[in-house]
Amino acid sequence: MKPRVAFICVHNSCRSQMAEALGKLFAADVFESYSAGTEVKPQINQDAVRIIKELYSVDMNEIQYSKLLLDLPEVDIAVKMGCNVACPIAPADYEEDWGLDDPTGKSDEEFIRTARIIEEKIKDLAKRIRNNEINF
């Protein structure tokens, strides 16, 4: 059975949603991807939706929605996106913080940069899971 990874952010509208989408795209063979937060927004950040669609041909509006931590199944790995204050917590056997700045309200270049960083971190996480470098 594949481990379940939750990408956690306060609003579950931008970085965590991008990570869920890219986890499903680049690491579905290694882990199941989820995202959630302590608050929800009526819709995913539309700049994030547009950038992910342009870069990766994935429409987050069609496959994802903003969710609360309570909506998650039990997860094995919790990844905090970087909240600059107290991040929400999901009970998990392993946890890490990616420390990403929120691109909301910033330029497309910032969204693209954030998406590319998330892509690399997803691929690295998948590699570490494959190589049994993470204990969960």
C-alpha cells in the first residue's frame, strides 16, 4: 500500500493545492497526495490554477477543492508548505516543512517559481520514499 502524503497550509487554496496536483502528476506511483488546511476558501487560487494548467496541463478546478484537515484520511507523511507563523498540523508518522513563501497577490513569475520548487520537492520526496530514507 502506498503512503498517504498530506500537503498542509492554512487556507488550502494555493501552495498546498499546487503540491497535491503535482504530487498526483509526478509521484502517483509512489504516494497518494492530499491537501488540506484549517480554513477553506470558496475556490482554489485562480492564479495557481492558471499557472498549473499552463505549465503542466492539469486543471485543478476540475479535480480538486479546498478541504479542511478534518476531511483528510489518516496520513503517513505531513508536509507543511511554510506558514511563517504557526502551521496547522495533521497527525502523521513523519513531518517536514518546505518553508515556501505564498505567491498569492504576486507576479506570474513568483507562481511559476513556486510551482517549479514544489515540482522538485515532490520528485525528491518520491525518491526518498522509494529509497526508504523516510521512516513512517
